[in-house]
Amino acid sequence: MSDTVLDRVAEGVSSKATPSRGLRNPWRKPWGLRLVTIGYLAWSVLPVVIAVIFSFNSGRSRSTWQGFSLRWWTQDPFNSLFNDPSLRAAMFQSLKLSLLTVLIAVPLGTAFAIGIDRWHGRPARGSNFLMLLSFVVPEMILGVSLFLLFTQLLQGLGLSGTPAQILGLVTFQMSYAVVIVRARMLSIGPEYEEAAMDLGATPGRSIRRVLLPLLAPAILASVAVVFADSIDNFVIVRYLSGSADSEPLSVKIYSAARGSPTPAVNAAATVMLLATVGAVVVGYLLYRAFSKGQRGDDVTSIASQV
Amino acid sequence: MAGAEATTSTTGERRGAGRADEAAGRSGAWFPRWYWPSFTVPGTAWLLVLFVLPFYTVMSVAFGTVDPLFRTPLPVYQPWWWSFDTFGETLRKFYAGDAIYQEPLLRTFLYVISASLLCLVIGYAVAYYTARYAGRFRIVILITLVAPFFISYLMRIYAWQSLLQPDGYINDVWGLVGDPVTWLAGRPVTVILGLVYGYIPFMILPLYGSLDRIDQSMLEAGRDLGAGPWQTFRRVTLPMSKPAILAGLVIVSLPMFGDYYTNDLLGSERTSMLGNVIDDAVSQSGRGPEAGSLTIVLMLIVVIPMIYYLRETRRAAGHA
Amino acid sequence: MERRWSRRQFLGRAAGGALAVPSLAAILAACQKPGTDTSGGGGAEATTGPIPIATPENPVELPLNGEPIATDTPIEAGATLQVYNWIDYMYKKTLKAFEEEYDVTIEWTTFNNMEEGVQKLVAGQVQPDVFFPTTDYISRLVERDLIQPLNHELIPNLGSVVWPSFTDPGPFYDLGARYTVPYTIYTTGVAYRRDRVDDADAVAQAYDLLWNPEYAGEIAYYDSYRDAIGMALIRNGVTDTNTNDPAAIDAAKESILEIVNDLDGQIRINGTYAKLPEGEFTVSQSWSGDIVGAQWYLPKGTSWDVLGYWYPDDEPGMIGNDTIVIPTTAQNPRLAHEFLNFFLSEEHGTENFASWNGYQPPFTSLEPANLIDEGIVPPALDRAVVTENMFTTGLIQSQLPPEDDKLWLDAWAEIQTGG
């Protein structure tokens, strides 16, 4: 950045503009803000780090350290992560829900965004409004509504459990994909497709060969966002869950926290954490590969779109 | 998540509205009229069935009756047979008689407003530092700021529950200055800080995005004209980040209104929020219509910030 | 080649098609004036008609809503048995033993209190093979055809291992044990930490232990409305734990609110078995099984002597039992019968109790007098042992008629919102 330039400029500027507190340079880095930022980052990260460490506790406490052990990972015969099928089933369910949601929500949302960008008129604005409403509505309202839908109106269809959870998650996440892809579409003009069609491509081919590759960074970003948001979703999946095999890890953590949590729960959460981070890293690398040579987006602007 | 439409529209990368319309008009000649709508129809149909229909079901349950034996809800789908007795009774519990829902409602507003303001103050400081002064640490800080999105909210609050136990580390540190405190025994402070911890990432990133986009030359102009750092901040930076501040406040407060799990893990009945009231009604057999009525009440409460946010993003997108 | 579809036509057809199929049945069913159709919940028509409320003074023989499964039904092989039970209420080793003996898998769906559990069952969200209700729900479950009659030939242990009174004449809520087998028996009293509360003080204060300001911030109370309000009623001198007296219920409610608001108390289901041994609470409302089972949650190095339990020995106290039933939606009813028999067997039922659960099963082989000598129950918890004659004098909670239930639930709603 141009900090050093500014510093040099500032040396030449009189400091009399601000009440002097005996500081030589009022434009130097503010240590107060730096302290707040470092403090915030530590506050944000430390609890999770401590929770991960406690998964290796030798006793059952999550708050008092009693020694290092793999008891809750592999050794305890009934309650360790390795030996307790319910925790593994919960992790598997989280993964299953998020993958299926991504598979449905991202294409649905991408198509929606492409259409809404090109389609004009009242019905288009109506659809857009509906989508924005689903983006902004608090999850609790949507959760209770979907719960009542599936247990009352659609009761006979036998959709409880994973099918209902997928349907609910896609409804909640689709708007994220739409918003991210739409933002990218706003920065791509229609010229590329027009050029393709001038050269003889049909509309379908121009979309497949021209538009979609241009949208690839945004599509990847929505895959990452929808994946991360669904894997940790709690409100909707809890209300729509049926028996234990449809309870993802977030619901298991919640039930355990109200019952008798053990460090095995910490262990399961750690595994999910690593899986999600891994997926995001892979997604980021793919994103970098796809957007080589394309203008516009970099890490910071994607981060600000999140 | 936050204000994507608002932020990207100010990048100025769109080539101008006039030319886009022209192009769309031209492309209309090459695509049949149903072409573009067909992209949007699947998503719209999905939302109609799984977004609009559930709301209708909520009303049908709220204005329906109850089966006497298990008191399971019997929804009434025909509006002409709707009964507003339960809804009226639920509303009365907010202001009349025992007014048992009044305290949770007031508490919810208190906690949400306090937590949102705290999010703003802390979040702005962090976003400002990251945007202006982070230098070569910017990427590292951004990764740390984005990380909470990829960690389960439940895990983060559960981690705090462990720290706040009577024998946890918070009391170990607190013990240096005073007696141990039962943090988890229904203290508003615990719940408010829990809400801040959970939702502050939603505030920081949009603020960062907005602050990052402020043109450096504006600030230098202020400096050249003799303004000090505080004045530059007050007169240049703050007004330019106002849309992001408002957007951030709405994005952060909307989910807080329906939050119940933070209080479930970190608080007690004494700090129960509107979300807890709704969750209790939903989870217990016999209170279906009441659950529906309470959901309608929550919708009415959040509809104003929601509409405000929608208009802001539509207006910002319209600038493109 | 352009097709002219009016947007309205397209949307109209799409919307119509989407709405027509799923809601047809529901809308047809709802076409009659609401309230005239009494079949809700389980979805089946009620075949038995209303069942009178069962109390110890007026025992009820539940009508048969169908035939039990035939004795020669083969055991479902390789099945996944769906068990729907409280959290932390079965020993995982016993479950594993069942899985190995029958070569099946068990899937255990949990609930944190009875209201939550029944809600999901009635809504059809879970379709278990085995369910563990409290006794005040049995009549309602039968009336709604949610549970099926049992075939006693497939559960021999019911006759040979369990107290005879549970089959002949049978419990008051199910004469002849047509639908239920008992799981555990328990009393409801006050647990306390003996390293912070003197035994003599505990006996002197009785229920008031939970209202003692000295323990503010360290009090736990059950998140189960019948037990919670019931104990407050007794503390206030009302001995009818099935009362419909609004004044009594109101006073009980105010007492509980005092714990929540003035004494920093917590309302949760895990206060006794999980948190008291860890030291987070000093006194808590407790089922007898919870405090006996708490020994397995003590931190390493802490003796079981710190666990204490008070229950009245001169006046009637709260007592009850849990049951196991087989829902009508069971996919594996034959295997479910085996499961019931397994948990009623001396070997496995006793292991479940003695090695982990803490909740006493009503087995004739388990002499209450020997439980402490055999090291199953900690010596300090002598009041946690349940004997058969305690049932004759104890206060049993029975099903409440809907209007009374509403009074209780409204009071509970107020407690949950902090009043």
C-alpha cells in the first residue's frame, strides 16, 4: 500500500491541525485500533482452539484439563468418536445435507440469476422480490414455517427427515447463490455472448461456452458459501429432522450440550472443522485456477461479497 | 450474506445502463420471449412451493384449531373458517393480564440492540484497521475474519459454554480480580456477548468492503486541507460508510430476533428471548396454534427492517 | 418456430400443478368444518373411542385396538431397530450386546423431555419400533392408535422376572399389561452434595433445600412440567399432584419462579446426573435413578460419598415408573418384542441398572435391602432405593384432563419465559 508515501507526506505536514498530545506524528498507525483488532482476533479464535485442544482431555470435563489422552478419539469403548456410531452418523449427515444442497441450490440459483439479469418486466421484478425476501427473512421464521408445512400440509408424503431437510436448506440457501452470481453478472456485459452469436453460436452454446466459464468464479464462490452454510445449519435442520439418522452434527452438539457432553463432541466438531476448512481451501485453489487472466475479482472483493 | 448488491454496484464496473438495455433489446430479437424467464421459473416455482406456501400454512395453523386429545394442531386452510381466538389470546399475552410474553419481548429488543451496537463499535474498529493499516498482514487478518463462517455456530457457542463453566478458564482469569461468577446462570451480559460473538463476522466483512473502497485520494485531500485524522474520519470516512453501517446493523440484528439457541446454551429462563418462546411453543405438543401466532408476531416485528434492507439493496442495484 | 405462451398461462399452470398433488388429500380432509373430524395426530381413525382417565383408585383396562403380532412371526434379520428414548437412559454396552446377539443395528433417537418426545411421535416425524413413555400418556397413545398390544408369549421375562403386580392384575394405567412393560421405578426427591450440605440439614430442610438462598446460583430444577410443578405443589402443602386448583398451581408456579429469578436457579434435565457430580450444582431436584447413576459421571478421584439424596420417609412422596411400548408404526415389531424381553432379562436388565443407568428395574431378584451391600447403590443414597410398598402410599402422577392440562401448561409457559 502507500503507507510509506503517506508517512513521508505526513512528515512534511504541520501537526498543529490537531490538538497535540505530545505525539510527533498524528498520522502514524493508531495503536489503539491495532490493539482492538488483535484483541478481537484472539477473542474470535481462542475459544475454538481451546475446544479443539480439550478433545484430547483425558477426563470427561470440557473445562478442566486433566491430561492428554486419545480417549475420546479412539479409546473409550462406547463413547469415543471411533466407537460411537451416533457421532459418525451425525457427521455423515452434515456432509450429506451440504453436498446435496449444493448440488441443487447452486444450479437453481445460477439459472435464476442468469434469467433475472436478462429478463425484464413486472413478473421478473416479482420473482426477484421473492428471492430477496427469502434472502433476508430470519431463519427462525422460515424454520417454523417449513416445520408446520411438512408436519401438517405435507404430512402424508412421508418426507420427514433428510428429504425435508434438503428441501428446506435449498430454499434457504438458493438466494445466496443468486446474489453472488448476480453480482458477477452485473460486472460482465452481454458483449461476449453477442460476439459468440455473431460468430454463429446458438444461444445455448453461447451460454455454455461463453457465459458459464465467465461466471465460474462466482459459481465456485457460491458453492463454497452454500456448502459452508449448510454443513453448519442448525435451525432449519433441527425442526425438520426425524429420527437419529437425520440429525446432523449441529443438532447433536445442541442435544449433548443440554445432556451430558463429553470431549468426543469436541472431537467430532474438530473433524467437521477440518473438513470444512479443507473444502474451502480446495475451492479457493480451484477458483484461482479458473480466474487466472480474468479481471476484477480478487480475494478481498470476494471476501466483501460474503 | 451482506449487501452484495450494494457493494458491487459501486465498483463502477458495469458499462452503463443505457448500453445494457440496448443490448438486451437486441438480444430479445435473437431469443424467444420465454427463453430468459425459463431460467428463472424453476427457482421461482421452488420458492412459491417452499417459501410462500409454508407461510400460508403458518397462518392456517395459527388460525386453526386443536385436536383435544394431544392438542395437536388442526390447521384450517380455508380463510373463511379461520378463527382468531388463539391469535388474539397470544397477542394479549404481550400486554394484558399476566403479560407473560412482555418481558421476553422487551429483553429481546434490549439484547438485540445492545449486541448490534457492540458489533458495530468493535466491528468498525477492526474493519477500519484492516482496511487502512493492515499492510502486509491484510490477507492473514482477512482469513481469520472469514474463518468463523466456516465454523459451526453451535460449536463456537458450545466452546464458550465450556469456558464459562464454574471451573472454566474465564473464572480462572476472573478469579484473579474477584470471586468466581456463575456466568451461565441467566446473566444478560453472557447472552449479549454470546450474540455479539456469534454474529459480529456478519458486520465486519461488509464494513471492510465498504471502507476498502473509499478512495484514498479523498482522504489525502482532507489531509492536505489541514484536517486531522479524527476530522477526516468524521467528515469523510464515516458518511461514506453509512450505507454499509446500516446494512450491517440490519444483517446482524435480523437473525438475532429469532435466536434461541444462544440463550439455551449460555443463559436460562430468566434471559429467555422471543426465539425461546417460539421454540418452546413449537417443541411441546399442544401449542401449535400458539406457535403459529408467535411466528406471525415475529414476522410483524422484523418486517420493517426487512423492507428497509430490501429497498436499500434495490436502490443500490438500480444505480448500476 | 416461436411458441407464444402467455406468461400468465405458464405461471398459472406451473403453480397449479405444483399445488394440486400434495395438498389434495389434506384439503379434501379439511373440507369439512374444522373440529368435526377428531382424527388428527397419528392419522388413523380412532378405533376405540375415548378412554377414561386411569388413576390408582380407578385402574383402567385398555381396549384392544388390534391384534398383537402372531407368536410365530419370524424375527426380522439384519434390521435396524429404531429406539426412541430419553437421552442417556440406556447402557450402551447392553445395546451392543443386543446388537451382537441378534445381528442387528440399533438406532437410538433421543429426546430431552417427555413433551418433546411425544410431540415428534404424534407428528409422525419419528417412527420408532420401541418407545419409552411415562405412564400418564398410555391411554392417549392407545386411543390414537399410536401403540400396539403386546404378545406376552414373546416376552416371557415379563412374567418370570418382573414384580407380579405388573402383570396380575397389572398396573393401574394398563390392567393386564396389554400394551406396556415397566422399564424403571423411581422416586422424585432432592439431591445434594454431601461435601457442601450436611445430611442432618438436608433432612431438616426437606424440599426447602431447593429454595435455600445459601445455595443461590447452584440450584437445578427439572425441565419437565409435571415433575417440576408437582414438587412445588407438595412443598407448598398440596398433596394432590394431579390438582386442577388454579390457586394451588399458581402458588407452585410462583415458587418455581422464585428459584429462577431470585435464586439464579437453572431449569434443565441434566442437573442431577451430569452437573451435580461435576460440582456445578449443590442441590437439585432429582429422580432417584439420576442420583444413583451420577456415580458414573464423577470426575476421576472423587468418591461417591459426595452424592446425597433426600426423600420423605414419613410422608408420601412422588413416585412413579417408566414403561416401554411398541408403536403401531414399528417396522420390526417382532424384534421389538425381543428388545423388551432383553431389557427385562435378569442378566441384561440388571447390568443396565447396576453398571450405568442407576434407575432400578422392578425385578423380584433385586432385593432393595441388598442393593447397597452389593455395591450397586452408594451407601449414602439409602433413600434412593425403591421398594414395592412405597407405591401404595406414594403420590403418583396420572393423566390430566385437557382443561386441567392447559392450566398446568400455561403455568409452565410462564415459568419458561422467566415470569
